[in-house]
Amino acid sequence: MKNTTDILICGVGGQGILLASEILSDVSMQAGYDVKKSEVHGMAQRGGNVQSHVRFGEKVYSPLIKKGEADFILSFEKMEAMRYLEYLAKKGCVIVNTQQIVPITVTTTGIKYPENPIEFISQYADELVSVDGMKLAKELGSAKVVNVLLLGVLARRLNIDKDIWENGIISRFKAKNLPEKIIDVNIKAFNRGYNL
């Protein structure tokens, strides 16, 4: 029997994937779990794909998620969700931001961006949650909070108290010496995602 929760976070460089995986790891540790995390940056600074594996449970031996074992794919860009579907478990959930960012691998190779990524993903996910993260973030006053908003959507599906999440987000941003107004809008974004 599987005793870990395996989450693959993916998207395009600059979307805050690594920050999201840091917050998820912090929160999981605060909740008392053993946590392992691995990241692949690729051509992140040039708009390439980025992925992070986060695994937590009573005891975790490897940071890497095997294909077919991700309980969740949290994707900040819809084509990137397609790229990692082979990692999704049979009863897995895909949470996908409906934003389209054409990655450098498409613009430089002439490969065509898929026509209906969400429809394609729905054929493989036991549960599919599509979120217009950019629209919701802009409603909160900052396009930069999409990552934390999507974490809120994920958090609702995990067995970790909401207070631990909020404290983890606050701690992570305070450690970066960010102003209170940035922390406040991120907490609002988390709650907006959590309550969707």
C-alpha cells in the first residue's frame, strides 16, 4: 500500500513553480510529514519547462515520482500538464491553470501548440480542476499570485490544516523580507483558490 502523497508541479519558467514547491514542502514538514523534493529547471529563465516533484508521508525514501504514481499534477500552464500526464496515477487529480504560454520549445522548433489541452487532459485524469488563475489573480490586484492561488486549490484536497498552510506562506514570504502588502495579497490568493 502506498504511504506517500506525490505531487508533480509543472509549468513554464517565471511562473513561480519553485516557490510553490518550497511552500508545499515547508507546509508538509510543519504538518509532521517526512518530505523529499526534486526540481528540474531546464531552460527556465528562457521560458522553458520547469518541474518539481514533492513527496510527503510517514517516511519518504526518494524525491522522484515514478511514472503512473503522481496523486496530483499541479500545472501552471495547460500544455505542460499534457507533457507530464504519464506521471499521473489512475485515480489522480490534475489541477491546471487555463493560461496559455507558448514555451520556447514550441516557438523555436515550429511544433504546433495543441488545440484542446484541457479536453485531452480530461481523458486521463480521474479528477480535473481547470482554473483561470490569471483572471482570478488580476481580480486580487496582482498577476504574480497565480502560483499561491493554485496552491490553495491543491490545499483543499490535502489532509493538512488550513492554518498550517497560511502560516507556511507567511513564514516563507517573511524569510524573503517581503512587505506586508505582498504577504496579504498572497494570503488572499491562497484563500481564493482554497474556496473555489
